[in-house]
Amino acid sequence: MEYTFDTNDRPFKAIKARTKKVEGRTNVDHDKTPYDEFIAGDTINLINNLTNETLKVKVIFIHHYPTVQEMLEKEGPENVLSSEPKTIEHGIQAYNAINGYEEGIKKYGIYAIGLELL
């Protein structure tokens, strides 16, 4: 399957630079993407929501976690986070600050999507 995501500028640039290798996503009211249906080999068109630049990436894995902390512990904050400091504490705060994410993660957990730039 092929999917399309809007992505903020900083994570978009980090994915493009290959420093962010895992995208964390959860289900929220304004995003009905079926993350639970993703499989390795799917492709995602990322759209920078600031510049409209696009990137195409391949899903290399999808892991589901009940909390951001567990995702960061297993995937490594250096692979998931695009902002500094790349610590678990900072990552939890950063994900909870995204509109709807704190509630969505409590309800649905969070998906770690391994990405490979195409």
C-alpha cells in the first residue's frame, strides 16, 4: 500500500538527512490513517507541511507500543527524535505536546514506523 503523511519541517528534514529513522504515530481524531494495517514494504509519501517538499520512504518495520517511553526505550531516542536533547524524558514531553497525541496514545498506543529513504 501507499500512504501520504503531512510532516512538520524539523522531522521531515531529519528523515531526509537520515538521522531520524523511526516515525512515531498514533490515532487521533483528525488523522484516520490505519497504522495497524501497515506492513513492511509499504511506501509513504511525506509532505513537509511548511514547504510542501515531498519525500518517498519505505516502511521497513512497524512496532506497536503502549507508551512513548516504551517506544523510545526499544527503538532508541536517537532514532526517533528530531529535536534535542535526544532523551526519553524529552521525547515523552515532545510527543505529548502534539495535538491529540497524549489522549490518542492512552487509548491506542503508539506505532513506531521504521523508515528507509527511497
